[in-house]
Amino acid sequence: MLRRAGHSLGSRLCQRQGQLEPAVQGLKPSFAVAEEAVEGARDASTLLVKQRMKSVANIGKITKAMKMVAASKMRSAQVNTMNSRGIAEPLLKLLGDLPDAQGKKNVYVPITSDKGLCGGINTTVCKYTRASIKAEDGEDKEHSIVVLGEKGRSQLQRDLRASIHSTVADTGKVRVTFAQAAAIADGINTTEFDVARLIFNRFHSAISYKPTIATSLEKEAEAGGLLDQYEIEGPDRAELLQNLSEFNLASTLYNALMENNCSEQASRMAAMESSTKNAEEMLGKLTLTYNRTRQATITTELIEIISGATALAG
């Protein structure tokens, strides 16, 4: 009887084992898929870090090249700036400058760049333009803006769109000449202003460029300076003063364009140098992350191999 019971129990276990074998066989592919998914995730994370390292290294090369180009342009722009000061400074001494001059019709000429990636010099010019308009605001005063540069237009049109008279763009593509500055000054004269204020960045050194406001009056008779020491006689006195005023505006605008261009190149050089350093630091961190991930993957694979060998030996 015991033999019969044992025989029946053995047959039942064999049947159970026969039923479990297909289930176990079905689980093996799922374990293989899970293992492949883990391996794929490890490879994918390593590949993503490697791709990020490559992109950051390329960005670093671009910023370094842009820094070298900006440094080369800054040298030539510095020479042009010093030459333009030879025109503007004698006129400033002769005609004088009245930053607090008052007038009914005021025109503001913010000088900005057409391209970005040059720090905050354009934002500074726009901020000083808004502050100047706010300081001279009054019921009987008219304000108009002649914007030089696309970056200044894009910023000022947000809140001063109605005051923008005209926009001059693409002044930095080629070297600006005095004839081009005089043509722009003629366009400013069409506004029939009483007081014109030119807002730009004055170049001091490769790391220093200060926002400056240069004032030009419609007629320089009230400006003062060394002109008061001379007697101007004849019926053409008013015409002479008007010609001096127009020439002073053109020369001041030419100097402002040169100063702002030199400041733009210096600011771009500093910005690209900072970007290159940031790219190098990020590349170092990504390299460390890549090495740690790769080492962790190798360590995990070694542990799995050793564990499998130990299981087979045991």
C-alpha cells in the first residue's frame, strides 16, 4: 500500500514538474530581455555622455575661434577709434558740451550692435536711453529715437515703439567711413531737433568701456567752449553756426560709432573667453562622469562573471 502511495505521489510530482517546465522555459526569454535592457541602458547612458562631451568640445572650439577673431578686429578698431578722437575732441573743445541742455524737441540716438554674443553693452545703452527719456520727460517736450543697430531696436520697441523715428542697421558689416556717418547725421537732422543725445559705449581698455552720452545742439551758439573767444562777423554768421552744428553732429556720430564698435569687439572677446573656460570646465566634469560610468559598468560585469563562476564551482 505504501508502494502504491509512493508511486502515485511520484507520478503527481512528475506531472507538476512537466507542467512547470513550459513556464520556466517561458521565463528564460523574459530574463534575457531584461538583461539585454539593462546592458542597453548602460550603453545608452555612456553614449549620451560621450555625445555631450563631443558637442561641448565643438562649442569650445567655436568660442575660442570667435575670441581670436574678436581680438583681431579689436586691434584694428582701436586704431580707428584713436583716429576718430582726433576729429571729435578738438570740436568738443571748440564748441563745448552741455549734457543738461534743455529743448522742446529731443532726439535720442542709441548706438548698439547688429550681432549678439557681446556681453551686456547693448542692454546698458538701452537702459541709459530709457533713463534719459524719463529724466527729460515733460508735458511740452517731444521725444523721438533714431536707433542704430538691430539689438537696440529689438529691445527698445518693447516699450518705446511709438517713439522710434527710424532704425539704421548693418553698420558693422563693413568699416564705417565719415561719409556714411555724415549720411546718418543728415537723416537725424530731418527730425528738426533742438537737442540730440548720442548714447554709446566709450572704449577705455580691453576690459573697460563706459556708457557715454554726447550732446549736440541745433545751433552751437549757446554751447560755449572756446568758440566764445572768437568774434564772428558778417551776414553768414547763422549759416556758419548751422554748418558747425551739422559737422559737429557728424563727427561726434562717427566717433561714437568707432568707440562702440571697439567696445563691442572687446566685450565679445571677453564673453567668448568666459564661454571657452565654461566649456572646458563642463568638458572636464563630463569626462569624469563618463569615466565613472564606464568604470562602474566594467566593475558590474566583473562581479557578474565572478558570481557565475563561483555558482558553477559550488
